[in-house]
Amino acid sequence: MFRILQGFSKYPQQALTSLKLWFLERKHIWITSSGVAAAVLMVRFLGLLQTSELAVFDVLVRARLPESPEDRIVIIGIDEQDLREYGFPVSDAILADLLYIINHAEPRAIGLDLYRGIPMEPGHDEFTQALTNIPNLIGIELLETLKVAAVPPPPALAEIGMIGFNNFVIDSDGRIRRNLLYAGSDDGQTRRSFALQLALIELEYHGIFPTLTDNYEVQFNGVVFPKFQPNDGPYVRADNAGYQVLANFRNPAVGFKTVSLRDVLNGDVPPSLFQNRIVMIGSTAFSVKDFHLTPYSSSLFEEPRFIYGVELHANFLSQILTTILEERPLMSSWSEPVEWLWIIFWSWVGASLSWKLRSPYRSILMIILLSGGIFTGAYLVLLMGWWIPVVPPLITLGASGIVVTTYLAHIQEEFKRSTDFLNSIINTIPDPIYVKTKDHKKMVVNQAYSRLVGFPVEMILKKSDHDLFPKREADLFYEQDELAFQTNWEQENEEKLTDASGVNHWIATKRSLHKDAAGNLFLVGIIRDITERKKSEETLRQLAEQLEKYNAELQQRADHDPLTGLPNRQLFEERLTQALIWADTNQKFVGLFFLDLNNFKPINDQYGHHVGDLVLKLVAERLRGCLRASDTVSRLGGDEFTIILPGIPSHADAVRVAEKILDQVTQESELDGHVITIGLSIGISLYPLDSQDYETLVQKADAAMYRAKSRHQNSYELTPPVPPNITEA
């Protein structure tokens, strides 16, 4: 896929075709994953997965490690022994004494989780007076709903608004997973929950007050409590009346500091336990039946454990306080579109991996491992406060894998039939043929292919190209095959193939794609051995190179002096003509030097022609070293040389070149054991200053050379003769 996207920049039309082919080849994956995901989403929409999703959520919640104890809350529980000792219900007098004891310890707030809407004599007057005189005391009421009747709050607290409702939101399985913060009442007013009222007192102490966001959601000090929606998390069309948030319970293994009523009244509890804390009073006696189920209530090997109402309020209170004051995460869920994409993604993963693995056992193992990954991921994000779907992706992962595996079993049978059919056909063809699957595995080869590569058919089918051929050849075969798969183009390539005996073959392979009735895509390669043709081509190429080399040698001999390798008279004349044309075109000068060696004949006579040839080669080498690459040094014959200097500016520049030549060439040299002194005479003419035609220019340079030679010393002469000022220079 990455290669296809890279190709868009260079070959957009080809890349678009490849992308279309990529999708078509995986249409079974898209159809399967889309169908399974749609079915699961429909089942989820009908609410048939809600119970299982809630159960999985409870498992993940129970798997969390216990948190640090909640030190801000103390519970005074009225247990069975308290009821036996003080009676049921506990009288107003007992509660009045309890409230005064707690208040004397200066708590932050007191929460009375007991219905006291009617007098419980004796001591009702004292109890009413305690309610009136003790600040930061919150009582409870039960708001009327379709299922329960209203229970009024203590009148003394109702008059000053120090009450909170005791209503809970219970899921269809009887468990509480939501915290109800606000609710409407019959009188049209908005009521606060018992836990929220106590939390507001603690938050006010810290200077924190509730405000509303633009979306009418409650926030404290920038911390927003997202309002529960009917389809949040696993819920489907749930009742979201009032202002609900997803509850984040504390592990009961830590729980809250709890003391009994009798211990407080008997003075067995130090007052410091209540100081600056929120004290909650409620029933912890099983006979009162004030208990509820939460995510921590279920267990695979134990009976359901209940949580008392006062403990439930303590959890809600702790959630509010720790979220605002300690940044403990709230429970949140993804939006519905994100959850849909999450479910669809795992459906695609199950289908695509099962298609790639093509093995029921490996697919099952893959599904098990990925299921564990989904559980682990859900647990980790739950620690950060996110509740994500687990059951739907597990179903889509498994279902799409099963569907694809079943389909693969079907196409495997078709694959076998195709193989048998191909074997019966291609063995009648004399050319080597191979058939490969999309993963480059050979499915069929004929006997001609076996004879070409030198391996038996059974071995060829079991091994890859990298097992049969050298790495460079195998890599090339893979690239060419993959190109055919990616582009869907018929192509023919020439390649080298080394057989089992190490013999190299040149082959021409024609590759094309074919599809069987089940939709399986195959690459068919037809090979021709072109080794003999390549040998003939190589022979012709070598002959052509030899002929070209021979022609070059002939040309070299025709244009150059065989002794010194310098251009001869013929090439000199051609280059001088070209230089003069160039000078006319570009308004430049051309210098022409004629050179002759002094006393060359005595050297030949005294030391022999072998030494004379060495002198000529040495002179040629020194002349080349003195000049530019654009200058031409030629040997006209014997001991005569010429130099063509295109673009020389003046006579003075020509003189400097002549002096440099004399200085370099006339140095003593040891040749073949003899010390030789080379003499040189130079004649110079400049075009077009000295002459504007070829022959005159040559004659004047030659004449100047003879004038210099007449001096019997190493010298040069210009045309016309050198003026005094130039000579001095």
C-alpha cells in the first residue's frame, strides 16, 4: 500500500490503477468486515449487548489496584448490635446526643443518612434543637418517582435547605453505576443529592464553587462533570433524567474509616477522628435492608457483596472531592461515532489477519492474543478514566475471523481443483512455465521448467526462488513478479538464470496475471531460453568492437607520426586550416612556429639512429609539456616540428612562448648512457598580422626558422625580424 501511495507523485494514473487493484484484491476482507460490523452494531443498537458490556466493565473495575484510603470521610455505622442496644429505629434523643458529640469535635460537615421526617420519641425536641443549632448538617429526603413514594426530610433542615435527596439510578441488572447529582422535584425546583450537598460544604472551605459551562454542564474550578447521555458507553437509550455522571467507585478493600454508634456514645472514639472531616451517619445493619449492588458486588467464586447506603453516598462524595481536589479521573466514554469506528476497526483486523494467515489454528491463536490485547487496552484506559467497548470488538474480531476462515476453506478446495487442472495442461507445453500465488509461492511448474533449472518438480514447489537461485537473480525475479502483481500489466523481461549445475542461461520471461473461478489471482510466467541468441549477439558485439579499434588504429597511423605520436604533416595542415577559419570567425590571432633541431645529424652519426629516435621522442614530450591543451605540436619529418597557437594575443606573447620552449627543450639530457645537448631554432609568424593566406604564413615561418638557424645557436626569429624593443623584452 505504501508503494502505491509513493507512486502517486510520479505516475498518478498507474498508481490509481494499482490502488483500485489493491482494493479489489481485498474485497472479501471489506465485505466480510463491513457485514460483521454492521450486524454487531445493529445488535448493540437493540440493546442486546448492554448486559454483557456492563458485566465486562465490572470485571475491569474489580481488577484495579486499591487506591489510598479516603481520609476526609468518617462513617458512623448503626449496626445490628447498636439496634439491639438502642432499639429500632434509634430514638431522637440518642441521635441528638450523637450529633452534639460529633459537633463538639468540629467536623467539616455532618451527613445524616436516616429518614427523620416524623418524630421518634423520646427526645424529639432535643433532636430538633440539635438540627437547628448545629451548622453544616445535611439530612436526606426521598424524591417521589414512578417506582417509589416520597419520604419527607426533617422539617427543621428543610426550612433552611440543608437536605439532599437519597435517590439512586439503578441499572437493569440491579447495580448502581451512575452518580445522580441533581434531580427535579414535584414543586418544580432542582434538588441536590445528599453527597453533593456535603461536597459543596467541603469545596466552599477550599474556595471552590460550582459554575455552568456553555453546554450547561457543571464544573468546579475548571473540572467539568460531563452529563450522562442515553447512549454513553454500553448503555442503549438509558434513562438520563436529572444530572447524572458515570460513577467511579473506590475499591472496598480500602473502604472508609467506620466506627459504631455505641463506640461514639461510650466515648471510645477520640474526637480528633471527626475533626475537619465529613462525618456520615447511616445504617450498616443488614436487617434494615439499606444496601445496594455496585460493580464491586459481583465475583466468579463468591456470593454478591452488597454495599450499605451510607457507604454508597460516601463513594459518591469521595468521587466528587477527589476529582476536583486530587485530579482523580472521572469516568468518561467515547462519542458514538468513535465507538462505531473502534468496532469496525476490529472487524477489519479479524478479517484481514485471518486472510493473511490462511490457517484456522493460527487464526484462532491470533484472535485469542488480540482479545487479550483488547482486554488489556480497555483496562489501561480505564485506569485513566475511559470506559471503552470491549464485547462488540471481541465479537467482530472473532466473527470476521471465522467468516474469513470458512471462506478460505472453500477457496482452498477451489485452489486444489485449479492446481490439478493447470498441471494437466501445462505439461503438454514445451516452454518452461511456472504459476505463482500472490505471496510468490510456486503453485505449479511444468517439466520443461524443471529441466531448465535442474531441480525436480517436488523440490521446486517446496522451495522459494531464494533457495534455488543466487540472491541477485532471486531478488530480480521477485521484483519483476511483484511488479506484475502491482500493475496488472503484461510484461516481458530478459534475465539471467543459473541452474543447479552452475550453468548460466539467458532467459526471456513473459509474465501475466490470471484469475480462477473462485477469484484467486495467479501469476503465469512463460520462459524462453535465449542463451544462444545472446551468445551470437555477444560475438557480433566483440567483432564490432575489434573493427572499431582497428579503424581507430588505421586512422591514428594515417594522421600521426609513428615515432613520436605527434600529428603528421597531413593532420598539421588540417588543423592549421581549421585554426585560421576560427581566427577569422572570432577576430583572433594564430601563431605558427617552425622548429628545427641543431646538429641533429652528428648525433645520429656519433651515437646511432637509436639515440636519434630517443632525442626526437624527448623533444616531442618536452614540447607538449610547454604548451596548452588547445595548441597543436606536429612533426613534419626528420628533425622538423611545427606548433599552432590559436588565440595568441601578440608577437610579444609569441616571443615568451619561444623563450619557454628554448629553455625547456635545450636542457642537457642523458639518453642511453650518453649526455646529449639538444639545439633548437624557431621561426615565428602570426596570422593575420604577417600574412592573410595559408601558404604565405607557412613560408614566412619557415624562412624565419632558417634565419634563426643561420646564427648557429639556439634562437628564434619573427616575421618580420624582431624589432629591438621586442628582443630586449
